[in-house]
Amino acid sequence: MRPRALVAASATTTVVVAAGVLWLTGGLRAADTPATVRAGQEVDQHLFRTRLVGAHVTTVPKTKFAAARRLLVINAWVVNPTRETTGTMAGADDDVFAHGIFLYWNTRNGPRPTLKDAQGIAGDTLFRSLQPRLPTYVAVQYELSATTMVPDHIKVALAAYRRTAAGVLDPRGYWGYQPRRYTTRVERDPFTHRSGRVTRIIPVLVANVTLPVKR
């Protein structure tokens, strides 16, 4: 099993939001501070080349099967520079695009947005794969609670990835977060209800991007 991701908070009132379980482990050291990048500028995450271009708040209307939902959507142009198909979002693995985005959130604005999905968009077609070397427009979707207030600008961090030459079960190798450091703690498995020590990665964050939010 690969180590899971863990992201540090940058201040006591701010948490960095990612897919999966997060822990607060103290502030970033000066050497760990990501570069400040303007919206629309390309960031090389190694597994992805990313241009975050904007964010907006929208409402998904009520349907027969689901209640109306309010979403914060982050839009990006993404290129997968590898020779392998990757994903926008699937399961708990780190090597999908949405799991390399971390949203800084001030708790004074209400409950944290919850990452729900990330989809590629081509006309009327939605999909969750990133083909090799094909620029793809992606919408990363966070669900908002009724009391959450989204500020006029949001700050997003992007994680760096690295390729491991070979895995225990996969001789082809695999992609995962580039680790800044590791931490180990006892966690309880929600399915087996057994507790054990789990090692998680605190990834390197390569860039901070501030995005205006359209209404």
C-alpha cells in the first residue's frame, strides 16, 4: 500500500482542504513556501501541467433524485505530459488531478467546501480521463453548505508529483506525491473497525494561485 497524503495548515484559522482525511500538523517552514503564481500561468506538477484560470459559484438545480446543490467550481487547463492515461478524480489514490489541488480555507467563512468531483469538459461531454499530451478543460467541484460564504478571491495550492520506478505489485511503476516529509499515526479503519499505524505523505506544494470568484 502506498502512503496516503497529508497536508499541513499554514495558520491556525486556515486549513488546507484536500480529498481524503487531513490533519493539522503545524505551519510551513520558509523553505517549504510554494511559489506565488498568477492565474493562467502554467505550473509544472510533473504529472500534470496546469493552468488555473478561474473560479465561480453556481447552483445545480433540484432533480427527481437529488436536492439542489451549491458548488464552488475551479476551472483549469490541464495537460498530462506522460504516455499513460490519468484521471481527473477516482477513489482515494493521489495520482488524479483533483487530489493535487489544495484549497486554503478560512473557517470564519463557514464550513469547509467538500471536494465532490472533477470532470473534463468537451462540448456537452463530461469525462474523467486525461489522455496523454491532450490539453483538457477541467472543472473541479466543491459542494458548499448553506452557511458557507465564498470570498471574492480564493487561494489554491498545487502539489508536486514524482514517479516511482516500480511498485511491489506493479513493475511498471506509479506516480505519487513528491514528499516533503512523512508522518505516522494510529488510525481506525472504518470498514474493518481495526486500528493500526498508517504512514501519510505531507506533499511538496509547488505553487500558490489566487483566483477571482465569479458569481
